[in-house]
Amino acid sequence: MPLNLPTSDSLQKFQAGTLYIVATPIGNLNDITFRAIETLKKVDIIAAEDTRHTRLLLSHFNITSRLISCYEHNEIESARGILEQLKAGKSVALVSNAGTPTVSDPGYRLINAVIRENIAVVPIPGVSAAITALSASGLPTDAFCFIGFLPSKKPKRRERLEELSGQPATLIFYESPRRILEVMEDMMATLGDRQAVVSRELTKTYEEFLRGTLSELIAELSSRKAIKGEITLLLSGDTVDKPVCYEDIQSQVEAELKKGGTGVLALAKKFSRSTGISKNKLYEKILELQLMMEKEPDPKKPDLKPSEIEKGENTNG
């Protein structure tokens, strides 16, 4: 059966007065898409996180569109000017230094302002360091949580890690080579010795993946004279089953006792197999519960007063 591929006529048309969110390479220039190049050539304005960095990319692909600055500290001010251009019918492309704009990069304030003005926002998809690292990590990909950069100060960083301690999904972080060791040590202290992957210099000449437990990776990186390059750090989620305690199953035990027909020892064996709790401990707890239940009044029987009991006895006499 032939593939139902789109033809050139059915592809999304280029539109004036539109904001394009254009992903760019994270290291290897060959990773740029044909659509990204075409869009950057056609737009009237390219808003860049760092114009010096983006100018090198544009020069490589002979792109001559007008280049302006839109970085974190001038984003709100830049957004006003870009909105005016869009309202005037100009097309604008937003790019970051590398990867997909707004993913741990500035841009969401601009996009939010554009959306509020009912102006079209069109994504031009491409590379993202987070997804690139995840795809080759070997960690579960069915659920993942992108965190980005952790706080630079240790107390705040540990507080954030504590918040993530019960997250079952694979965790994805960006980190600088200067702080990577202290960040991993904080992870060890708060999250335990989990499986981790350090991906470094993705798509570049010295691309590297280090896989192992946090303690193993800390030992490996500590042995190096220097750690260089941009780092994406991935951490396995909290997949360890929490231990079951007696209180978790007490209602089930009580239901079994009320049902009757099964002795205390048999119940202790049954619940020990399903929970891993000690049989002897369960026997003591179940026996204690049984005695308490026997002392409780039966709600089905009327709670007669002594005078009513005597009256009943006289009637029968």
C-alpha cells in the first residue's frame, strides 16, 4: 500500500503577519530542516536570543532576513515592537541559540502576548536537546518530566529535588559542567542512588553518553581533570514500590474476619505472601484485631437494658 504522504500543494502555506517558532541545530548544522531554512529566508524579521550567535547560522545558509534581539532581559520590551510589526503584516521568526525556542529559553512571554492579540503562531519543529538525550538514554520514555535548570543555590536546589522525589517519570535536567558534580551529589542525598545518564556535547564532535548509577557517574566525572560542554542529565523516576505496612491492609483483614471461615494463622500466611510483611507480625496484629472485634457489640442485636431483660425472662416464665 502506498504511503499517504502530503504533496507540496497540501503543505502548510507561508503566511504574512505570523510568528514562526523555528527550531535550530544544537550543534550539528546538518540537523536543520529544509522547512526551517525556507522559513528563515522568507520571513521579514528574525528575533534571536543572541544575534551574534544566530548571525553565524544565517551566514552559513546564506539567509539575509533582518535580525533583531529578543533575549530574557529585554523580552517584554521586544515583544511590543514585534507585535507592532506583526500587526503591520510583517512575518517574524523566533529562534534561540540552539534547539527549540522557549524550552528553557526566553520567548514564552512574547508568544503569550501574540496569542492574546489573536495573531497566528506557527511552530517549525526540529531538534531539542531534552528529547535527543532521552531518545538515546536507555531510560523509560513512556513518561518523562522536563525540569530544565535547577536553582543555583544548594538549599533551594535540594528543596526542588525533594518536590520531585515521588515523581515516577524519567526526569530531564539541563546543567552546566561547572555545577554538574554538586548537583548530582544533591540528587544522591535527596533522591538516592538512582540510574542516571549524563549526555554531553550532543550532536557535536565530542558527543558522549555516560550511563550508570549516580554514584558511578559522580566517581567517573570526579576522576576527570575537567568537565566541558553543555550537559543534559537524565534521572530514572521513583519506580521503587513503597513498602506495605499493616495499616494499609487492616480494612481487608477486618473484612476477612467478619466473613469468617478462615483462621488467624491462615490469614496471616495469606497476607504475608501478598504484602511481604512478616507472618509472625501479621499473626499478632490479626489476633489483636479479632479480640477487639469480639468485644465490640453486634449492631444487629438490640442493646437491651437490664429491666427489659428481666421483663423478657418473666414473660417466658
